[in-house]
Amino acid sequence: MSHTILYTSDVHGNQEQLEHLLQHAQQITPYAMVIAGEIAPKGVLDPDPEIYLARQKAFVKHDLHRFALQCKEVLPEMQLFIGLGNDDAGVVLPILEQHEQEGLFHVLNKRHALTPDKDIVGYFYVPITPFQIKDWEKYDLSTPSEGQKEAYEYLKSTNYCFEGVKSSKLGWSEFSFTPHLEQRDSIQKDLEKELYTKNATNTLYVFHAPPYNTVLDMLHTREHVGSLAVRAFIENYHPLATLHGHIHETVDMSGKYQTTLVTSVCMS
């Protein structure tokens, strides 16, 4: 049996985009809708960083809540899955989880049943970026293979900014990535957990980060900035399929929205 899944990412609080998404869902009546991160409004931290947090929390608490209620009203059988991304402050996660407890949608930091025989699971973190907010960023690798070392060192020297801020109930606090942290906490280490490794061939994965050196991670400069760890995971575990976001311009640059790694179809 086939199931239609409607997918988007990087909404950034765009109400018009959400309206179009719901209109399209009404036309095609999908089995599930997936929003894979960067859901809240995007802005700049300066001059008043607290405004950024207030806008994001208000959007998730009110606007996203209203959107989910509308989905329930017009498409009561459709499942809704929502994730976060690197422009989303970590403090919005508890608000999402409150909405989840109301039965409005599923948060993609856990494994869920998608169909009677297929699962869905998400992963929010991306490799360290040049940007300030570090809530959903990590080192990509703790123990790079010989084949990964050159690319990884190049990415760290050209695309990583190790200093930034993280959010909490008290606001923003300064944060620095250290070499010590690289050894014990990385995307690679997270993806070794059973949450991600089990039943991979029957699981749809929603990674905010795209796999490295594919049509899904191309900047406007045509450089690739995706995750080496995500690519290795896909190549080693052969997921049913993977969905990605994060790099807004990649489809325009590559002319493609999907690729195949070993047997897994990967889409952006």
C-alpha cells in the first residue's frame, strides 16, 4: 500500500507558506504532513536579542498552534510531524511538546509509527555553522575515517564558527565549541544510538542537515556544506528514505531535489 506524504522545511514563520501548505494538503489529502525544521521566524539577534526569543515563542505558542488546529479540523485523519532546525531557539521545544500532549502533532525528536509497518524519526542538529545561534549545532564527527578527514578539516577551517550563543529560560548565554567537546559529543555519536540505528530499512528519517557532497547541500558558491556523519549513516544503514532541509538554495543551484545513496532515496 502506498501513502502520500506532504513535506516541507525552513518555513521560518512564514504564515503565507503555511496557508499554501494547508491548501495543497486539502487538494491531495496526504496520509501525513512533515515540517522538518526551522519553523519559527528568522531574524537577527542584534540589537535586541530578547525580541528574537519572544517572536519565536509567540509563533510556536499561537500561530503554529492555530495552524495545527486547522489541520485537525479540515484533515482529521492526516498525521502531522514537526521538527526544529538551527535557526529555531531551543526554548521553543517545550512549547512544541505541550502541543504534542494535546494531540495536535508529533515532535520529531522521537521515533513514531508512521504506518503499521513503517516508522518515522527526526534529528534536529546540523554541523557547526558560521552563524550565531548554537542550540541545534554540533561537531559533525568525533572519529573521522581516513576518507572523511580531509573534507572534515576543510569544513572546520572554512565554514565553522566556534563562538556563539545558546538560549535558555533566562535568555541567551555565550557558548564556545571546544576540541574536548568534539571527542564526546557529535552528530556521529548521536546517530550511533539505537533510536536511529534500529529498523533503519523500514524507517523514514527526517534530518534537518543534508548529506555531504550531494545535490542537497550546495551553497550559492557551489560549495558543499552538508553532514559527513549523516551521509555515512545513510550509506551504512540504508534507510527507507530520508528528508532534509537547511540549505535553502541547493535545489536552485543543483537543479535537483533528490538523490540516491546506495539504496536510499534522499530528498530536500
